[in-house]
Amino acid sequence: MSNYPDPSNPQVPGNGMPQYPGNGMPQYPANGTPQYPGNGVPQFPDQGLNPYGMPNGFGPNPTEKNWMGITALVCGCLVLLCGLFTGIPAIIFGAMGMNAAGRGEATNRGMAIAGLVLGVISVVMTIIWIALGGFEGVFDSVNNAK
């Protein structure tokens, strides 16, 4: 007596293989394509969350608002060239970018904070410059040019 199956009987019950009738192949309709339920299109699972609870797909979420933090940082850096004209937008976009990052709509909170800080610094320095009479030199040079 051997531990091997009898070669004269290839379909040993319980071998784990599917048993198909006829020639041993799955039976398809006459046109050769399997039929799907409903409208004939294969149904895929919901595209929301995968079995691990994470969103499907790759790359950033299309609803992200990273442009706000980037704009705040660019405006904050342009303060050196344009002064107050880009300092105020840097503050506005920095605050909007921080709020978007807090809600999970953006991922660049650090850029928004940097733009906000640079904008505040530029506005404070502009106010100090005006308070110390910075415009007097501008007005004198305009009057002397005439």
C-alpha cells in the first residue's frame, strides 16, 4: 500500500481542484464571452476606500489647495522687491493656506506659515519706515527732480 493516489483514477475526491463537467473546461455561452449581471459590464468595487481604510489611487488628492501656501511664500519672498504690495497678499494667502491645511485640503502648512510670517514682517517694517519719515526722502527727491 502506497501513500500516492492511484494513477488510473486522476480525479481523486478532495484534491482541491474544481471539477468541470464534460472536457474539464468551464462552460461559456455560444459567443465565447462570459455574461455579467445587470447591463453586461463587469462591476468593480466602490472607488472610495480600499479594504485597509485608505483612499484608492495614487498622488495627491485632487481637492488639495496647495496653491495658497505656494502663493503666500512667493508673495512673501517678493516683499524685498515690491514691499507692501506683496506683503498684504502674503498675509491673506498664508492665512487661507493654513486654514486649508488645518481642514486637510492642503499639505504645505509650512509654506503657508513662512509666507504669512514674511508678509507680517514686511507690513510691520513698512509701518515703521513710514513712522520714521521714510517718505520725506521720496518727496524731497521728487521735488528736486522738477
